[in-house]
Amino acid sequence: MFIPIFNQMIFLFTLIAIGFILMKWKLLPDNAGKIISKLENMLFVPALVMYTFIQHCNVQTLSSVWRLLLLAFAMVLVLIPISLMVAKVCFKEKYLQKIATYGLAFSNFGFMGNAIMNAIFPEIFFEYTIFTLPFWFMIYLWGVPVLLISNDGNEKVTLLSRLKAFLNPMLVAMFIGLILGLTGLGLKLPSGILSVIKVSGDCMSPLAMLLTGITIGQTNVLALIKKWRIYLTSAIRLLVYPLAVLLILMLLPQNDFFTLTFFRCAICMASMPMGLNAIVVPAAYGKDTTDAAGLALISHLFSIGTIPLMFMLLELFVV
């Protein structure tokens, strides 16, 4: 298990390096990251989710994934208070505590997690998409409006603003794919339409990694790598969290397809580096993203080794 995931990480990080070099050498315009981010969020990620639901969503599969949803909700509700406490230990400034809390509680399970699960475990990618829904729910309900947008955490976040956050392209595409999959209409679409959806979804992973490199390439790398608190926070995200999840999984029964699927989804969620929203969202509101970029840089760099390691430990000691 280590070798195929490690090779996948090399593939992903080569794309990150390409994006980083293109940005550092000024071969891309300054707004390249913003444009790619919009393409990812408006087209490629929704297309990947929609195609997955069209192909795999039916009454039989839905009847078995409700347990995944419950377990994912339990996982995120445990991660949030732990991340709040850990962030206070890692950083003194309240703003940085909020950034660290977001990065610890909400990893890069979207762009990078999707890429890894789709490449290594395509047979359970639909289940992984379902597993991530509670995390997306908490991101839009609390993570982005409270941690990344508000200045001191005391501003009133209206119910309307939170509801608007849920009307995002990924969730809309998911519901469309859900309807098309359950009714069987999706597979009856013209082959040309299905091909457009599939090919658009295939673009998600490489462009997501290029976006990561471009985002990090817009920062002062030398200044970032000198901050020891960034290493501490990244180590907790990449080592402590997934090892804790592994220990818990070792205590659970492991005798059917469902538990194997849950174990792989859970370890993927726990092993991913810091989420890029901690950079992208505050930057859109004119906030300082230096430390957030440092967390993204260091955690993504070291995850090239830690992610394959955690999956290998899962296969050796749990499943």
C-alpha cells in the first residue's frame, strides 16, 4: 500500500512543484490562482461529484451509507473542540488560533483527498464523497463564516449568509447527480454529455495540485520556514491526528466491507494536510495569510511521506 500511494503523492507533488515554479518565475499572471480556483469550484469539482453520483448512486448504495454519515458527523464534532484547544497551544494571537483551528479541524480532504481516493480506491470514491458531507456542512455553517471571515469571532453571522453558503456548485451538482442516479436518467443522457461531465471531473486533481503550488508560490517561502510553530501545528495535523484515529480504529470490529470503507475514509480525512481555504478565503477579505501559507506549505511538503505511511499502517495493523 505504501508504494502506490507514495507514487501517487509524487505525481501530485510534481504538479504542485510545477505550479510553484510557474508562479515564482512570473510565468503566470498574478490572478492565475484566483481563476483556477473558480474553475475548480464552479466546474471541475462539481463535475467530478455529479459523475460519481450518476454512476454509483442508487437505492441500494444509499441504504448503506447513512452509517457513514453518522460516523463522519461524530468525527467532525470530536475534531472541532480538540482543534480549538490545540490551536491555543500552538499560537498566541487570536487570529492565528482561528486559522490553525480551521486547518486542524478541516484538512485538504477536498482537492487532495479526492485526488488520492479517486486514484487509489476508486471503488469507494462515492462512499468517500458521502463521508465528507458532514465536514462540508460544518465548514459552511461554522468554519468559513466564524473562523476565516469574522475579525474577532464576535460579529453576528446571519442565518441568511450561512444558507447562501450552502448554495454552492458542489452541493448543487451533488443533488443533481443524486436525482439523475436514483432515477436512472443519468445513464440515459447522450454519451457526449456524459463524456463532458467525466472529462471535466478528470481535470480536478491536476488543476487542484497546480493551484496549491501557485498559492504557495505567491508567498515568501524563506520567511515561512523559520517559524517553529508552523512545524508544530503541521506535525499535529499529519502525525498526531491520524495516529490517534488509527488507535481508535484498531479497537473496532473489522470484518466487513462497510468497516473497511469507513476505515479508509477516516484515515484519509485524518491524514490530509491543512486545507487551502485557510489561505484563499482570508486573502479575499484582505487579511494576512502569511502563517496560513506557511501551514499549507509545510504540511503539504511533509505529507508526501506521512500520507503513504498512515495508509500503510492502516493496512498492516487494522485491516
